[in-house]
Amino acid sequence: MTAQPFLPFALPDIGDDEIAEVVDTLKSGWITTGPKAKRFEQAFAEFLGDPQIECIAVNSATAGLHLALEAIGLGPGDEVITTTHTFTATAEVVRYLGADVKLVDIDPATLNIDIAAIEAAITPRTKAILPVHYAGLAVDMLAILDIARRHGLRVVEDAAHALPTTLEKELIGTLGSDAAVFSFYANKTMTTGEGGMLVTRNPELAKRARIMRLHGMSRDAFDRFTAKVPSWYYEIVAPGFKYNLTDIAAALGLHQLKRVRAFQQRREQIAERFNEAFADLPLILPPQAPEGDTHAWHLYVVRLADDAPIDRDAFIEGMFAAGIGCSVHYVPLHLHPYWRDRYGLTPEQFPRSQKAYERTVSLPLYTAMSDGDVERVVTAVRSLLA
């Protein structure tokens, strides 16, 4: 019997339309930030459905978070409250600006940031709250926005997992925060290879982000090179960054965005199959979105129950032996040397995140999976735990 090929944890779903658009871009002679990046920004704004929202395409969600925090004036002496249960990019952008991070624990049911812990962590230095929509499930943004209003704080959403997540039937990115930032990394719910989108209703924030996205130039490079009259002159008004999205990446994004709702439906279908197949196993299954709302299902995260016959590491090794890749989201920030040592953090300060981390496994869930691939995962999980 021939062994089955290894099933990776994640693969992008790239179609013929994306490939043709990239080829068209290469043939056009305009491969860096240009007309397709602009079209992608416009298409994303149309997808969100709010004419007041401005979209700024960037080369990563990390870049978008950095730009958003810079634009709200974050700097030395300020603090930003965020979750320990996230990828380091969420927090590192705060340090880029010389500000400090105040990490807090998670809600054990959702694995999203604990709302009560946010309020308890506010000090006179607190400038902003940076919530993460973990795995594609919306944070309780209404509660966070209420806290922010009462304490005069800014809110920037890490929406890297959250396209097309909804809360109260409204898309993440259209709520009342200062900005939200999406990721189009290779394993996200849609991809441009590397890339992201900063979205905001604040015209001053958008203007600042656009200037800082490309070296602090007073004029957009695309406008300078396509104007019908000579327009070579520009001025540097701030020490900006190199965060622009290329037209090659935007070409992918234009067609991935058209497919994002179908992508979500397939991800949800796979998640429902897993829920059904694992209901009798010693697992804590992922939380569902509230009735009427949408979970993006960027990740399918299970937690081994206390009575599971094996521990998390043995489970992952067993899945690997069965030819299936898994991952862990995340090694919490309080365990990483930089964050641990800078802020004197211990696992005891974050008992919920720590326990989740020790038992958490992310199973493969992506639209390029066939039904046969899904059943391979089901069979392997059940063989280890049933």
C-alpha cells in the first residue's frame, strides 16, 4: 500500500484568475505599488460596505498595526493593553514606537482577551487597547469600545484572523475603533502572499498612514509617476517606513477578495464536520460565533481535556506520524524571553492562557483541503483519542 502524501497544516488556495492577473501585472510593466494596489484598496472598501471607510494597502499586517499606532501618536511613556495569547507582531509594534505593552489574560471560553482584565490594567499611562480577534471569532468590541470611551483611550483592532468575521451582523473593520488591520499572509483566510490592509474612518489617521507607508513622502509615488504633467517633486515630511503593497501582491488580492465569502463557507463546512466527528472525544472544541454572526474560521483550535489519554505534545507527534501537520497558536508572549524578561512575567500571572497553551492544538483547516483530506484528519484524531 502506497503511503499517503503528507498533509500540511496550511496551503493557499490560488486559482486561474489570480494567476492570470499576476501575469497581466508582470506584462504591464507596473509591478510595484500602482493601479492594482489602488483598485485593491477600492475593492476592499466596497467589500466593507461603508463609504466613509478608507483602506490603506500595506506589505504586512504588522506594518499596518505599526502605522495605525504611529498615527494615533503613540510614543515613549505610553502603554498599550493587549493579550498575551497572540503572535508577537501584535505587541512588537508597540515597542517600535518606544511605548510599553501591558499584557493581560484571556477569557477561557473564547481565548479572546479578557474584558474585565482590560479595565483592571488601565493606568494613567494607558493610551490604547489592542484587541485580537483570535482564530476568527470576534472579540466583544462593544464592551471594549465602551471601556475606551469611558477612559479616553484609542482602539486599534488586530483583525489578522477576522475576515469576514462579524459582530452583531456588522463586519469587523466597520465598528467604532480608530482602525482595524487585516492580514493577507499565506495561511490567512485570503492571501496576497505577504500583505495587509489598514482600514479606518478617521481621515487624519488615513492621511498620516499613507504618508508614513512610503518614506514620509508628501505625495504618493503612484500619483507622481502617472500624472499627465511633470510631477517629480516631493517633500519628506516625516521619517517614514517602507510598507507599501506591490501590484503583484494586489493582483492576487483582487481575486482572493472575490472568493472570500466562498472561502469562509468552505472553512465553516470543514469546522462543522470536525465538530460532529469530535463531539464524543476528550476535547474542548472551538467556540462558535453567536447566532446570526460569522466566524472566519482562520484556525480550528482544540484543547485536550483533563481526561485525554495523551498530552498535547504526544498528540502532535501522533498526528505527524499519521502524515498530518498541526500547529500551536500560540506560545503566549509571557513565555518568550524578550517579553518575559522585559516585564518580569510569569505563567502564574496568566493562568488561563498558560493552561490553554499547554493543551492547545490547531488542526489543518483550509479551503484547498479535499473531503478526503478532512476525513484523514478525523480518522487520525479519533485513532489517538477515541
